Amino acid sequence: MPRLRPARRRKILSAVTVVLLLLSGGCGGKKAGAADESRYDKIKKAGVVRVGTRVDNPPHSSYDASGKWVGFDLDIAAAIAKRWGVKLELVKVDELTRISYLQNDKIDLAIASISKTRKRGEQVAFSQTYFFSTQTFLVRKGTATSYRDLAGKKVGASRGSSSIGNWNGWLTRNGFPKDDNIEQFGDKHAALAAVKQGAIAGWTEDYEVLASYAGTDPDLAVLNVPGGTGLKLDGIAMHKGDPSLTDAVNAALQDIAASGEYDPLYDRWFGSGSTAPVPRQGSIEVWPNG
């Protein structure tokens, strides 16, 4: 058998070494079979959970008269942090950044009144539904009493809101053409002002949000139509591909419901004595032990 020249032998040995290093997890690679650390484990190690929520979305999350950040979503976030034994760090988000901040690792969870939709489910993972409602319209009193009064008129919606799809779904189901000219607002206060000024015939949003705004202005009214334009199912959003984190969030929500802690939180913000009463339309599914 012919002997290999030294240069040729060195090339072969170098190639074999690279292959062995890759297989064994060398050169900075992961060891075979090593799993990525769950974000939940990172949260526990850091001792803090970063939660993105909004400031213009009462009664879910907003600033009160004294400038304090309050709302149902904040209470849910605090209850989860307590069960995990970590501190709660709130991060201001809007309708766009509540998802992009998850993708860019600026927050761990988004608890920001996010309606669960299939399209959004392609970008983030969702928890169980923790709040059930419908979507409808805010109008000036005396200008409309039904959705049919708004068909064909200029209406507005929050930018990227699922209420846009629900409104077009209602139009289609009831024999009206789809509305491709809905004005989208990046600021809910701007949408509110547009309704008050008559720039739009109505603003479609979550029922409880509209009820909260209407409760402070006698010239505004919410169209309270059974079933609304469509359902609103809120879930906690988180990074996709991390089942341990999803399980931890769902377990916390189930514990909050099973312990009875959820009920007073709900009643505080959505009960009959609140500024935006919303009758309970669903409940967090609690799995039995075993």
C-alpha cells in the first residue's frame, strides 16, 4: 500500500478532526442531545418576568387619574409573577410592538388584551383564553342604532385590530360589500376624537374598551348588539416553540382560576358595579389533577 505524502496526510487528519469536533459539539456547537433552555427557566433564574402591556386600553391597562398604571391585564400579570416567585417588570407596548417585542426578546410575555386569531398564531404562541368578550362600535348618540346604519359609511378601527376582520365578516354575512377603506388609528385617543368630531361614523373595538370610554362622555354610545360583530378571545402571547413556557403560563392561569382569585379581579374591572360591565361569557379551563 503506497505511503501518503506528509502534506496529503495533514489535510486528511485536519478534515477528520473537524468532523469529530462537529459531532462532539466542539467549535462552539451544542453537545448532541442538548436542549435549549426554556424561557421559563431563564425567567426563574433572573428572578423577573418582563411583561408587555398597553397604557391606552381601559379597563385592561391604562393610566388612572393619578398617573398610576392599572387594569385587569396588570392584575393578571401580577398574579402570574407571584405564582412564579419572581418580580414583575412592566414594559409599555402598543398594537404593533406587543408582538415585535416578543420576537426581539424585549419582553417575555405580552398581556395586552390580544385577541387570539389564526394569523397572529403564526407569529406567537398563545395561552388558554383568559378573557371573553365581543367587538362592536362606538358612535355619537342619535347617529346609529344598528350595524346596518354604519354599512357603507366611513368607520375606523385600531391599527391591526381583529375588529377589522370581524366587521368585514359581519358585512359579508349580512349581504353588504366588504369595506376596504376602514381608517386605521395607531392611537385610540385619536380614534375617539374622530368619532366625537364626526370624522368617522363609528369606531369598532372591544366592547369593554368602548364602554369604558363612553362612560366618561354623555355624547357617546356603544352599540350593544347581541354577539357583536364577532368574538374576542384574549390570550397571553409568548415566543413560539417553547412548550415549557406555554405550560407554565397555562398552569398559572388555571391556578388563578381554581383558587378563586380570578373572580374578584374580574368583578373589579368588569362586574356590575364597574365602569365597563361585561357579563361572564366563558371561563378558564382548569384541568383535573392526575
